[in-house]
Amino acid sequence: MSLAPEVLAEQIMGYVVWASELIPTLKSFANKSYSVAIIPQWPHFYTGLLQAAGYLLLDSQKKKILVISQLHDSKSIVVDTTIYGPIFWKTRETSMKVLSKIKTSIGALYSSKEDKQLIEVLHAQTPFLRVITDIKQIIHVGVGNKISPNQNKKLYTWIQKNIQEYNIVLLTNIEISLSSKSPKHDEQKQIEKLIQTWSTSLLGLFHTILDKQKKRPEIVAYVNPWDFGKTASLTTRYICAMG
């Protein structure tokens, strides 16, 4: 059963308040302007605060946003054509003319009704987008983890041409190597190095965008599932990183 818009909005505002109170570094980042964010793709239970922080720190002057999610076992880039229902009475439907231009520029495919992974990912983000931000246009693109260098270059080129108008949100969880449990400070250093590599297509894209702008990634916060009693063999980490 889906939640009423008012209840959903209250939940998101709760994440905003908690992020301000529980993420000690958030205020020090708030006076800077960011155009690119990495936030977790799943799940809200661990990551709601990180997602709220990422959207709060993006440049509020920009009214367009490109959300890029990771598609597993795919060699394609897919432009999401789904019309998502209103949340808190706001609907953001991007015209097919705009989507068609982007599709052609980045050599992508259109989504279909079978692309459930794509739909579920953005459906989970729409409450944050519509409650926290004041954007007028949402573009969602799914990027396969097996895309070619040429496809990646086309996407990056489009971003560079349009980053003055668009905030860029990359939805991805982080996988670390785990030989033994590291102190949190040491693990954060490992993650800082990881997000500046090409270990996945989205991390590579993040690195390339920031490198071109001569910026360094800044980790606002991250979550280690061990802190919640999860198995010590879990290598997934959830981060909010800005650039």
C-alpha cells in the first residue's frame, strides 16, 4: 500500500531534520555550491539521511536534474520515459522532445514497461526530489555496468555541455575490499581513494566530471552496515559524496 503524499512528505522532512542534526559535517559543506552528488541507490532504512544530505547540498539555483542509476548486467544506456505520479501534488513530466535529443546525443535506448529496475530506482527518489528540491525538469538515465568506452564518452560529453544547467545525481552503492575490519577513519580513506577510480562506470563518471572541473570529491558522510549489526562479511558501504 502506497503512503499518502502528506505522510511521505513528512517522512522526507524528518530525514532533512535528522541529517542536519546527525551529520556533523553537513553545516561545513552547506556554504559551498555543488553540481554533482553520489548518493546510495538502496535502501532508505540505512540511507535516508545520506540521500537528504545530497539533495540539500546541490546547487539550488539550478532547476534541472539528471539522475543516473546503475543497471546491472547491461551493455546499454537507457533513458527513462516513465511518467511518475505526483507526490505532494507535484508532477514533473519531461517532454519527449527533450528526451529524444538526449537519447540521440548519448546513444541510448528508450525504457520499456519491462524495465522494472529503472522504474523502482527513480520511484524511490521522487519523494526526495519533489520535497527537498525546486527543480522543474527531471531526466533519469540508467547506465549499464558493461557499456563501451564510446558510450561512456558520449554521456560524459553531454554532461559537460549541460552541467551549467543541470545538477547531476549518481545513484550507486560502494563495494570495498574486506580483508579485516578496519577502523572507521582508515576505511573512509579507502573509500576516498575508491571514488576517484574507474572501479565502476558511475564512479569513473564521477571522477571524470570532477577532474575536468579541477575539483576533489568530498565525502559528507557514509554508513557501514556493521554499525547496525549486519554480518561482518558485508562489503557494501553507503556514502554521500559531493563535487
